Amino acid sequence: MAQTTYKNDLILRALNGETVERPPVWMMRQAGRYLPEYMVLRKKYDFFTRIQTPDLAAEITIQPIDIVGVDAAILFSDILTVPKALGLDVQMVPGKGPWIPDHIQSPADLARLTESGAVADMQYVYDAIKATVKALDNRVPLLGFAGSPWTILCYMVEGQGSKNFAKAKGFCFEHPKAAHQLLQAITNVTIGYLNEQIKAGVAAVQIFDSWGGLLGPVDYQAYSMNYIQQIIDEVEGAPVIVFGKGCWFAYDSYTNSGAQAIGVDWTIAPKTARELAGDKITLQGNFDPIRLLSPIPEIERLTKEMIDGFGKDRFIANLGHGIIPNIPVPHAKAFVDAVKNYKA
Amino acid sequence: MAQTTYKNDLILRALNGETVERPPVWMMRQAGRYLPEYMVLRKKYDFFTRIQTPDLAAEITIQPIDIVGVDAAILFSDILTVPKALGLDVQMVPGKGPWIPDHIQSPADLARLTESGAVADMQYVYDAIKATVKALDNRVPLLGFAGSPWTILCYMVEGQGSKNFAKAKGFCFEHPKAAHQLLQAITNVTIGYLNEQIKAGVAAVQIFDSWGGLLGPVDYQAYSMNYIQQIIDEVEGAPVIVFGKGCWFAYDSYTNSGAQAIGVDWTIAPKTARELAGDKITLQGNFDPIRLLSPIPEIERLTKEMIDGFGKDRFIANLGHGIIPNIPVPHAKAFVDAVKNYKA
């Protein structure tokens, strides 16, 4: 594949471990509800219309590049495209979040899933990527993503968001064989999904293990890392970032997985993250999203402290989790600018 | 004060760092919804009737001693007794959890709180302790408890349970001065509260920092540990257990705090917990509550593995968080029995 030349390729150089003039910066959920420009589109089009209409997804994806000036775009989409492609009825209930009325409740329910054809069913995602790449005009790289198989299982079994995903975990511990079948099916589809995203033009991919931190370290290996590892082994042509929220205990596995970067949440001190991960992998993170409510001078001070802790190289500045809706845009921009103006 | 002699004082010896024949065992929320005997009382009496009627609280507290055979009782009560004593209208909404309609929304709202008299307002707790101690007849020690000031602030500002307590954290970062005033007021009352619990007869106390893991390590010191430390410094006459969920990064502070034990959640491998905490403090935990849904032989295997990891001494077997409602009683009992039957 011909290498694309980006006007700003800072994030790819950081992923590649090169010495950079300053760390690149982007924010998880940067195309989201804190942006008034996004809220206009959110009021006009429902969730699946937004992610399934390529030009709309492209417009939303590019908003934060123009408005807050981040160094990478991440496709406006959702990790629940995969359960939908597997045949479940994924709904987005405003003010409540995802709801899957026909969620998996027993091992017999697995028969309802349709693994074959699932990768192709997500053509709308690949089309959105192509539209975004075209509209971006090589300004910055576009990132693709998928949920980790464990995190996807959580939603497929629980049927909705949850504090502890007790139903999903209970399903695994009561029916380990069925749980592993389900995880394998999700993994197979996710590998195809990410490879198609790369073919459509994303320059790197992130795996979101948002609920990995609900598992103890031994169960994490069996129910999550095993499948993340398969994905890393089979994804070709783009660097992989693994973000496991609450998964500090798995950094050693991430480092040895072949992934190019680890996404770090805000509960891990920068120096601790580096100790846990070793020196040979890029780290990404980890500003507490709610700290963006602090006064701007405090945001600037804390951002500098964060970069001092991680170091300028092998580091991608980001939040430690997604940006929340009530962050003032000037505060988000202050964070981005503090990274851009960083001096050691 | 005359030392009480208990028929089973295993937990006090473990807290004291003595060599024991086997680890003691109890379970967070052991007096709770998985017990049919508790559900009978829950249907008859509302939440505050249950915790404010000494004989009822005593009966509920003692149920798990009789039914699953744990080595310690923990008072049936709630951490939200403190916000209630401070003057807020704490309600328990069935199926939803706590709700505080007049929660703190701005610094000016602090003027509504009544610190003076708050410790005395919780006389019903001390009466429940006296009734329980009498009914227990020295079979096992009774534990008292309180929420950490940070965790109590979370509820007082958010007004209800939450996944990320964004309002509560936002309040702290937008109004740090008011946040520290509130934390100090909660701390003052909590010190008096725990000392009165000890005078009424509890043999040890646990501080629940259920939401400590929502703070980054630097903010944790400022907004949580500073106040936990004051409590440990001022509580007299009984050992203190600190349980900080998700707070692996603070174990060093806990170890140096003067507390006798650290409550460990299930995401920390036993050997890692010991490394983080050092050798001089008792550890308590850390069976994944949802792992109690596994078949009984698996529960037995995992319990043995857990004790092997922590070691027999300076260890109190427990869950890594509260037991959940849908655990079959024989599974809970299998966990307790596996500890009692432990052979290295």
C-alpha cells in the first residue's frame, strides 16, 4: 500500500517511537457533546443516521480538528456496530445509553448470532472512513477503533451499560464454554472489521477495553487479553493502541503483545505507567477528563506536569477517558494548546 | 476499658499481626439481600426503620453469623447516616439506591449543614451496636464502619449513585476551597462517630473509600487520603481497616497511616497487593464477588489460590467488594467453609 503523506504526522511518529518536537494530542470522544457544532447535528439526526451517513460521520469527525486543533481525527462511530452486525437489535436511548432488548441471556441464545457476513454488514463504517479521509485531505491521520471482545460481550450479555456488569460476568463464570465461544465470534468479526477499516484508510486503530478493569488479573488474561492478543496478531498495516480502563495490572501483557501503544487512564501516575509498561512502547493519556472543569491556568499547569511525568517522546497526550459533555470548549482547547506549547 | 474476651477472636489476632491457625473470614455486605432471612425483614420494614431500630439492626447483623458462619459481625447500617446527621434528606429509593433531593449544588449550600450535634444525632447507631453486642454474647467481634470523607462528599454533591461522580468531582475542581471545607466537616463528624461506635462496643472499624478509585493519585492525596489520615490519627481504642476500592496506588500511604489493615479489591493479585503494601500490615480481601456464581468446586479452588497468594498470617479472607443479591447461599457458605478448611 502506498504510504500516505500527512501534513501533520506527529502521532504516527510518536507511535513509531521516533524523537518528536512535541507530543501529539487528541482526546477520546473529541467529536462529541461538549461541541455546540455537534449538538446541532445531534438534534437533527438520530444516532444511527449520524454514524451510517458517510458525509455526516465525516463532518462530525472533522469538527474537533477545526475547533480545538487536535493532531489526529478518530472516526465518529461506536463500538456497538459489532453486536449490531452480529444480529442483535442495538438501540441508543437518548439520556439512557445503549439498550439491546434481545441481549444474550443463555448459552442457547448464541445460535441467534450471525457471524458470517458481519464484517461486510459494517460497510457503512468503511464508507464513512473513505468520506472522512477525502474530506480531511491529509491534514492529520484518521484513527479507527473497535471494542475489545470482552467489552463487547459485556454489552451483548448485560443488554445495557452497568456499574459492575454483574450479569455479563456472571454469564462467563456460570457458562465459561459459551462465554469463550461468544468471545471468539466477536474476535473473528473484530479482526475482519479492523482490517477493513485499515483498507478504507485509517492510519492506526485503537482497541477500547473499557470494562477490562472489572476483571481480576487472572480472569483478565482468560476472558480479555487472550482475545486482544489474537486481534493484535491478525491486524495488518497499521499500528495498534490498546486502551484498557483500570487495567494497570495488564501493562506487562500489553507491552509484550506487539501493540505500538498503551492508552493510560488517569488513575495511574505517569511515572508508574512507564514503570509498569517498560521503555519500549508508546504511552497515551492520561489527563483526568473531569479536571477539564478546573480553571484554565490549573489545566495548563496540570498538563505540563503530565508531560513532564511521561516525557516528550514515546508519548501521545490525551485524556484518561472520554471527554464529558459539560466541558467548556475553551477548557478543552486550553488542554490541547498546553500540549502544543510544551517546553520541557 | 476492660478487654472483652470473645469465643472467636481470630479477626482481632489477624489485625494484630499474630500467627493464627487459619485466616478469619467475613464478607462485605454479608447481612444483605442474598439471605432469604434478610429479605423477609426487608419486605416488612423500610430501610431507615431497619437501621434505626436497635433490635432489628442486631437481628440482621447476626443473621450471617448463624447462617454462613463468618468470624466477625459488621453492623447493619449505612455510610449515609453521616450526611443525614449533617442535615441532608437522605432517602433510599427501592430499586434505585440513595437519593438526596437537597444535595449540595454550590458552595453556598454548605451553610445548610449542621455539624454541631451531628455525632449525637446518630445515637440510634450506638444503640444498635449495644443491642448487637448484647445479642452476640461475645461469639465474635462486631465491626463498625464509616464512609471516607471523599466517598461521603461524592453522595452529598452528586445526590445519588453514579458511574463517575462527575458532578461531585467537578464541584471539587471548580470550588476546591468549599470542597475542602465540606471534607473537613465530614471528617470532624466521622471521627466523633467512629469513637462513639467504639465506646458502644465495636471491636474494630472499617473506613469505606468506595469511590477513592475515581481520583488520580495526586488528587487522591489531597481530597481523600488527607482526611482518612486525620480519622486514623484521632480514632482511639480499636484497630482500623481502610478499604479503598480501586486505590492500589495509595497502598503505600495506607501502610504508613497507622491503620492495622488494608481492604484489597479483586483487581489486585494477592502477591501484588503484598508488594504494594509491604510486610507490616494485615491485608483483607479479595475474592471477586461475582466469582461466587461459579460452581462450588471452582469457588473452593479459587479461595485456596487466594489464601496461598496472600499467605495464612496477616490476612483476613473477604470478598473484594460487597456480596451481590443473586448469590446462592450455599455458594457464599462454600467460600466461608473453604477458608475455614484451608490447609497450606
